[in-house]
Amino acid sequence: MQSRVVCAAVFLAALSAWQQSADAQRLDPLPIKSDKVPSLRADLQLPGGGGTQGGLAGSCDQQVSTHTDADFSGGTYILQGGFAEDEMAAVSFVLPESAFPIKVDMVEMIFGTSSATTSTTTEWSMVVWSGTPRSGQIQYEFSSDGELLPHIELGPGTNGINVQLSVDPSDPDQMYVEDDGSHTFSVGFRIDRHNQQIENPCFAAPPSCCNAFPATDTSGLDASTQNWIRAVDCGIFGCPSGWSTFAEWPSICRPSGDWVIRATWTPANCSVLGACCTPEGVCVESTDQANCEGIGGVWTSDAACSEVTCEPPSDDVPCCFAATGGCLELSEADCLAAGGAPGPVGVPCDQHTCFPVGAVCMPNGSCLDGLTPDEAETIGGTFMGDGTTCANIDCPEPTAACCFPSGFCLVLTELDCTTAAGTWNEIGTTCEDGDGSGGADLCETGIPGDINGDGAVDGADLTILLGEWGTANAVADLNGDGTVDGADLTTLLGNWTG
């Protein structure tokens, strides 16, 4: 028994050291000083659907929201060197309700390199949310392509750059953000591709010799609940995965300052009014574009309803024909009479896919090619989109409830469960506590040898067994052979937890 306890202690000590090492790589701060930070300025090209604001920026005072006191043109910063591909840095701002909807004019963030030995190219994305990154909705997302939106390119050495994304105020399309009820909007940046990739960021940080990273400031963390990070999943032994505020991260993972991000925006009380044709074909006077398009309407700037003609709603459907794969916009009755397959009412053919076929992800993590959405639903799979194939789809690994000897439960993949010495259950099972006992139903079978049911096999259980030695039909009869004897003692000692 003593050797078993010693081995357990050694394992736990090694596990703790491994976790601290992995978490330390998450922080990996790289202090840098850059006296002059150049700007990477890019004007966004919105694909329509924003708000038309003739001369809005000139007639209304712009506002700047940020949590950092860092200088965006030069100074001292801390690069978050453990930042991996597909991770995101974001900040949230709470505004007066009367400010919404707002027009986001510019979003900025400082990136940099520390003693890099080579030139670096970093592919990135910028995202704007209504609400917080975790619970809000993405309103706009733009990714660098090396042409319209340049990648971040820095030379060898220690360098900083201010990535600025803005919309030309004369552009008829603008970035509008409505109030989702939280009076909050958020902006953030994602690293899509490092200059030098690594196989697993959970075990080794991206090398600072060859990559650029996002920056936090050096003056301390002032807005722990408004700074966000979306971390990659390193399992139960890494920092929390998914979206977390800095306040929710353990101290070993948490950056020491605020993200060097700021947003410039214009309040809505400068909105230009016009006429709005609603989806029902009714004209509404004196509304702004954001509110009109928010209800699916068509807006005309500086116009009265007497100056516009609103088209009545269409009752046509996209009608698909199997013989040709073609589509016509017909009434549902005509479509059926012609032998076609009708789609949703009011959707034009150019926005409807006839007879979609693609990859289907199954609950067990496998993938099937060439199925329709109906076929996917019939077999319990998830249709991944028209034209997709298993070759370009990564189906998520199946998860299930993983029970630990103590009765604790986590939903994990089979590999993660095995790595943590747990017992993996059937695919799709959860850690639900349906009986309200305080533990997962699937993990309440108990540990063999836990005679008193306290979740541990220890001296208290041994005392009960020895007290019932040789007794028939006793609780310590672990193997159910009718007698408490050496076989039961072997079972107890084999599951000893101490």
C-alpha cells in the first residue's frame, strides 16, 4: 500500500509540473520598446448591407473607446508570445443605450516582433460583434489576403506595427452595430496563420524568433472583465479554452495588461433619415438605414414615401427541377404542377441551392460523402454544406462522459479521457446530474472497495471490512460470494485511493 501511495504522489507531482510548464508557455510575455510604430492602414470594402450616411462623419463628433493607456504610435509594450494560430484577442465596450446604433469608423491594434531573426508575415482577421464575443453576434469579419487587406509584414529585429482598419466616410456602405440589449459592442483580432507554424501550441509556444504577436500594455490590467481571449483547446490540463475574460483566467494564464486595441465610432444621433419599404411592401417615413435594414427593408436616403414605390411581397418560390438542376421562380402551385421541388417563399433562385449534396459528419466522428440534408437528418448526421467533401471537412472528434475514480465527470474525447486515466462512456453521453445527487448519473456506480460511499477507498473502508471478516451477507462482501474474505480484501486494496 505504501508503494501505491508513493507512486500516486509522484504522478500528481509530475502532472502538476507539466501543467505549470504548459500554462507558462501560454503567457510567455515578451517586453519590447518601439519608439516609432508605423501604421498598416487598410480601407475596408464592405459587400453592401451597411448604412448610407451622406456626410455623417463631418457633422458628428467621433468617439474613441479603449481600455489601454498605451501610445499607438510608439512606446513600450508586452507581446503575448504564447498566442497561437486561430486564437483571438478582443475587447468589449459598454455605451449609453442612446448611442446605438453606432457606426464603427476604425479599429486598431498593435502587433510586434521581439528580437526576430527573420522577416515575418502574419495572416490575420478583424471581427466586430454586437454584444460580447462570447454571447453576441458577429456583425463584420474581414481577413487579410495580401492584396486588398495586407498581411502583417515585419523585418528582423524588434518591431511594432499599428494595424488600422477603417471605412471611407464617403463610402455608401458603413459598419453599423445595433444594440442587442446589452448596450455593448466588441472588436477583436485573430491570428489566422503565423509566419512559422508549430505542430501543437499546447506543448510549445510559437517561436519568437520568427513570428509576430499581439500586444498588451505595461501599466497593469485595468479592465479584466472587458478584455477577452479565445484560446485553443489544450485539454483539461491547459488554460481554459474558448472565450474567456481575463478575470476568468487563472493567474498563471492571465496577461498582466490590457490589449492595445481601440475603436473609433460615431453615435447614431447623426443618422440621415429616409423612406423604408418593408418586406410587406409598406412604406415607413423618416427612418434611418440601420433600422430599415434591421427589419429586412429597402431604404432610400433623404426621400419621402411619396417619392418611392414599394413593391408588394412576392409569393413565388424557387422551383428546382431534378432533370436539369435548374431553378425558376414560380408560385408553389405552379411549381408542384410542373413537377418541380419548391423552396422557401420569397427567396430568389440566386439565393437558393437546388438539390444540395455534400459531406455529412456522424456522431462518432466519421464522415460520409455525397449525401443530401434529408439523408443526413435520417441517419442522425450533420450536413456540412453543398459541395463539401470529407477531404476538406474536419469532423469533430466524438465526445462522451469521462468518469474518474473519485466520481468526478468531464465530457472529453476518448483520447483525452484515456490520457487522464478516466473511464470513457458511450458517444454522446453527458455529465448530467438527473437525480440531483451532486454527481454525474453515469459516474455514480461507485469505486469497488468504497464500502462507506464517501468517494474514496481508504482506512475507513478497510476498518469496515476487517470488522465483518468471515461474516455472510455483509456490506463488505465486495465480490458477492457470500463471505467477507481475502478476495474482498484484494479488491479493496487494488482500488486503494488513500
